[in-house]
Amino acid sequence: MGKSKNNDIVVFFSNRNSTCGECKQELGRSAWITLDHKRNALCLNCGDLDHLVFLPSGDAALTRRSRKYSGLSAVVVKWSRARKRYERQGLLVEDEALERAEKECAADEDARKLARARAAARRDELDLEYIRSFAGRVREVYPDCPTGRERRIAEHACRKYSGRVGRSAAAKTLDREAVRLAVTAHVRHAETNYDDLLLNGIERWEARDKVYSDVSQVLDRWEHGGPQD
């Protein structure tokens, strides 16, 4: 996975047509990509960053706190033709971390205004009707997933970042395989110790292998029912 000199995970705004080296999806121009160990482009879904949300640069306190509370984060950069260098655009962080940071930054009126503006921007980012349909399809395919979880899965999968599984052509037809990929990604991050393995330096394919059985068990339980943990 692409990393900076400071060992940060890096996500790039691609400035040319890109294809994911793993799922082979055509990402087009200005896609959000990371790089694997061979420097091949990966979409956010295949790079296991699709559960993170974007925090633009501009508020140092919010950025600092969000990064502090986010177990997994990534630096987002874009190539500047004028300056001939990559310039930082913001961070991808965990949604819960951003929410916690925003609450802390809402100690004065100016910070509250910024938090409300960002919340409105995130709401605008979501195609609410499509998310409702996608969430309904998740509940249809996985009838025993915990209450409310289908909405969380749909919101993450359908954010308007190029490469997210919920933005693919198959997902927009509510294809069962696209739904499975979105739910699998959620389970990997939310129901296993996958993120901890990544933070401990384990390569993502090895980490995926370690949690494969746990992910399969949760998916089977959500699809066919059975005792809850």
C-alpha cells in the first residue's frame, strides 16, 4: 500500500485514466487510488480504505484530533502541475473519529459553525434515495444483520468517491455480488481485528487471510440466521 516518508498511507487523486490492479474496475480520471507493494493502482475498496470518510485540509485542530482518534487514516494528495509536486488535500479518517473531533472542536461558536458546514457537506455527498435502496437490498440479502447496520453499510459504500463499491455500475442495479462486497468490507473492518493487524504492520493480503474465517462466519450468520455472539 502506498506510504509516505512518514509511513502514512497515501491516497492519490489520479490525473489520468486508472484501472484497479485487483478488481480491474475502470476508475476513469481523477479517481481516488492508493498503490500496492508493486506500485499498481488500487481503488479504495480493494485498498481497504473504503470505510473512511474525507476530511478536507483547512482546520488544523479538527485534523489533529480526527487523526488522533482514528485507528486507521490516510493522507490524500493531488499533483499540482503549477508547482510540480503532490500537495496535501486532506485526510481519510474513521467516521466515529471525525464525529468525536467535531464535538470537541465545537467548544466555541466559530468551531460549531465549521462543524455544521462540514456535516451539511457530508449530507450533500450522499444520494439519499440511492442509499435507501442499497440499504434495503443489504437487508434483503442479509436479513439477520444487526438493526441499522444496513444503513451504515450503504452510506459507506455509496459515498461519491471514485472506486467505492457502491458507486459501480453493478451496485447501481443493486447487484447481489456488489452488495456482498460492500457487506464483506464492512464486516472485515467492524467485526474482526483486521484494522489492528494492519496497524501492526501486517500486509493486507495476510491480514485478510487471518480474518477470512471470522468474516465468513458473520456473513453466513447474517444471511442464514443463527446464534449471535
